[in-house]
Amino acid sequence: MKLEIDLKLSKELRILDLRNNEFSNFPEGIEELINLEYLYLDGNNLNSFLDTIYKFPKLKYLGFRGINMIG
């Protein structure tokens, strides 16, 4: 599954809910969401997410229950 983020419309995005999708990688451009405070990744099949979450300086909550680490 692929998700494209329109960065012009989402620079001020504070909450992103990506729960229970079939993502194996983060959506392209997600690191541009510098105002993100809440990120829900529960129930995905991510290769890695630790390298990416450090790019969100305002992140207050990370939901990652049920993540199946693959690779």
C-alpha cells in the first residue's frame, strides 16, 4: 500500500493516524511533517521506524502496538 502526502497542505499537521494498514515503509515525505505531535503506527508491518521518528522534534506520542518488524 502506498500513501502520498501533499506537503503543501500538511506542514501544520499535528496528528497522523496510520493504524492497521499494510505499510512496510514510511510514506515518502513524512519526515517533512515537523509539527507532528501524535503518530499512530499500530498494526503495520514496518521494516524500521526508529530512524524516522527522530525527525519529529515535537512528537509527544508514538503508537506502535502490534507492529510486525520485517526484514
